[in-house]
Amino acid sequence: MLRLLLLLLLWLPLAQAATPPAAAVASAHPLATAAGHEILAAGGNAFDAAVAVSAALAVVEPYSSGLGGGGFWLLHRARDGHQVMVDGRERAPLAARRDLYLDAAGEVVAGLSMDGALAAAIPGEPAALVHIATHYGRLSRARSLAPAIRLAREGFEVSEHYRRMASFRLEALRASPAAARIFLKQGAVPPLGHRIRQPDLARVLERMARDGNSGFYAGATARALLAGVGAAGGIWSKQDLRDYRVVEREPLRGSYRGMHITTAAPPSSGGVALLQMLNILAGYDWAALTEADRTHLAVEAMRRAYRDRAEFLGDPDFVDVPVTRLVDPAHAARLRAGMDGAQATPSSALAGVAAAPGGNHTTHFSILDRDGNRVAATLSINYPFGSGFMPEGSGVLLNDEMDDFSAKPGVPNAYGLVGAEANAIAPGKRPLSSMTPTFIDGPDGIAILGTPGGSRIITMVLLGVLEFAAGKEPAAWVAQPRFHHQYLPDVLQFEPGALSTAVQDELTLRGHSLQQAQQPWGNMQAVWWDRKGKRVLAASDPRGEGAAEVR
Ligand code: GLY
């Protein structure tokens, strides 16, 4: 009896440490964060909350993600440790061909893969939300989608950020009467405080709540989508919508200085590149280096990982992506051996292919519930406001994710990214992504993080992991000054003020071509369950307008 009591006394503190003392949601919009907490308070788990936050972001951040787009949801189920990446990435329509965006002379037609109906791939987010709710959630779809339905109907207020995004995509939005009616005011960027109401979108969400996938991919929604896309020169078919499926993929796993990293698998390039860079950097005594040394070596690691990205990465259901070889520490050791600690390697000196950059599109959120379930999700409609095209009567703004394919090998896309054969367009194929939702299991606790930002996503997550490894807290991971290199163009980009003059001089002496960006980039959302300290912290990037709340 005494032994049993002792065992119980020993076990109790351990059991407490096995679940977090609070839940946390960090997202790019306060209304989406509130939607997540509403669902947690209603008895939902992190997966129900993820459905609520994704759907709310689709309403209140229409420039970043939406039902007309897709994404990757990285899930960790506490009960059995099950981890999965729900791949709700868009697919190329079945009528798409590799030369879809080329003219008769074989040249890329500017804008064709970015604006209007032809730029849109088949959306995956609706199927992903239904999948997550059905297989991982506790609540009904109707309950988890309720906050988004309410927000779509009641509207949300235009912010400074909304105005910046709408100005940037004004022409594309004006070209689509349905989109202009909702997202503009008399054809102009709406004033601060103007309410954006989306009753058609509310109806689509209600159909999804009632009918699941067929609420979007069949019936009234599908009819409106197909009619609108067809009338505007797009190539979607009934079969495209009927055949869309999410794919459950095994996440990529790696390690860095005793921490376990769980991250995105192809068709994202993010996890492969992240693990490659960490493997390279693990070979240095990081804490002992100067800031100039660390920046130099990180940039050289970025250059090499992005070179491999351009050559090898694509949809694994269509091309053989050599993931095992690329994330093997032996590959990193070979790359490290080619690095000069004192001198930059010109990208032209590495075997040729091309790659590159980022914008303010896409969104990320991180969730931890009180059972220890976790979600890191990065969602996108690609460019701000996607293609700018909304089929009449559908309420669904469509993505321009087709631009993430390489329209022609060697020709850069909207973000300067160049790809090779692996990322060429094919019917039903998923375009290569940079989205990198990530978990870090460290000796003291667990981090959940990710960010939007085009091809800079991967280097931002790298810098976040390095901050975590240096013992910093989430506020530091999301706020830290950022720099980036992506192989081509051969430029070390940095945020205003990110590098001191002394470090800039040192890096220039080492042969780097420095370019200070006009604006900061990224919008990281992070949660940390500090198991040792028995606390939960969360942080939202100060560059954005998001909210991180621990309750
Ligand atoms: N559309 C941005 C990405 O998937 O990387």
C-alpha cells in the first residue's frame, strides 16, 4: 500500500508535466485567434480549433488564404503521438499542359499564371477542413465553422494592412466584378473601418457544414465555380472538382543539436531545405562564432539548400524527389566541405539551376490545446488576393497557385523562383511550395511555428529554429531581424536594420553582395510549451496585425 502511495506521489507531477497548463492560439488576425479560442472553450480540441481558425482566416484575411486556396496542416495528436501532414495543396486542372502559360514562340506570357481564372489551380482547403474535422476533431463541422460563418455574414473592418494588400492587387480585383463588389468600394481601395461582408461565402461555409466535401466540390458551389471559371477563360472541369483529394503525408523529421524537428514534406520544399540547412550548420561551434561568421555560414547554407530546391523538388506523386539523400547528414557534410568560412561562394560556381523570394501573401497559425495536441498550419492563395478572380455568385476568391509551377525551366515566377523539370506543369499535379509548418521538440519543451513570405518562408523558419536553439523565447523568434539568400539572384537580402554597419562591411569583404530590403518581411506565429517551466507562451510577429493568446 505504501509503495502504491509512493508511486502515485511520484507519478502525479509527471502526469501534470505531460499536459500543458494552458492552451494557445497564435494567428495572423485577432478575429481568427478569437475563433480558435471560442472553439477550444466549447470543448473542441486543437484540430477543431484549426478548422475554425483556417475558416476565419479565409474570411478576414482574404488576401492571404481562403476556400479558393490550399495549404499544409501539420498535426500532432497527443493521445498516441500520431503526426501527419494534411496536404490540402491545390492541384493543376486536368486540362493543364506544361506550356499553358507560353505563347506561340514559347515565351512566358506575363500575368497569365497570376491574374484571372486561368491562374487558378483546384482548391484544396475545403477538403482539408472537412478531412481534419472528420478524422481528428471532436465537434461537429457546423460548430467549428460557426465563427467563420458569423464573420462572413456580419463582416470585419478594413485595416491598414488590408488597404496595403488591396492597393497592391487593385487592378486584378477591378478586373473581376464579383471580387470588386466585395473587396473594393466603388472600384477603389475601401477606407479604414469599412466593413467587408461576404454573404455568398457564408452560404458556402454553411453548405460545407451540412454536406461536407459536396458542399464545395458539388452542387450549387461547384456549379457557380465552373460556370464562372469557364466564362472567364479558365479550364476547370466537373471532374477536377469531383476528384480533388487531400493526401495524408508522413512529415519530414530531422534533428539539430539534440532537438527533434518535424516539418513539411514535399510537395513543400520547406522541410527538405530546412533540414538541409540545419544539417550543414550543425557542423559548426555556433555559440562560439561572431555574428558575421554566423551570418556568412547561414547564408552559404541557404545558398546550397535553395540550389538543390530548384533542381530536385516537385510533387512527389509525379516526380522522384530524392528526399532521403537530400536530408542525409552525409549530403550536408559534402556541402559543408565546399564552403569557405572566409569567402562567399558565387552561386554561379555551384552547378547551375535557378531559384528565389517572397511577399506578404500566405498565412500561418499555431495551436496547442490543453491535452497537448498541436497544429502548425501554413495556408495560401499565393499572391495577395490570389488571382483576384471570383466566379460570379460563388463568394470564393480563387488562388493563383499555378504560378508556383515553373512555367518554363529557368524563367522566374512572381517571386523570382526558377525551377527545373521536377516542377513543370502537369495535369493533376501539385505546384511546389515553400510553406514550412514546423514543430521543434527540445529538451525543455515544444515549439510550434511557421510564417508566410514566399520563398523566404524557409529561411525565416531556419532563423526561428536557431533562436529556439539559443534558448530564446517566442517573442524573440518572431521579432528577430531577418536575412535571406536563395541561390539566385546571388544577393544577401536583409531587413532594414537587420545587420549592423560593421557586419555589413565584414560580409562585403567576404564577397557577399548585400541588398537592404525596402520593408521587413514575414508574419511568424509561434507557440511554446515550456514543459520544464510548466508554462505556455505564444507570440505573433510584430510586423503583422495578428494576435497570440494563451488561455
Ligand atoms: N504560394 C506560396 C507557397 O506555397 O510557397
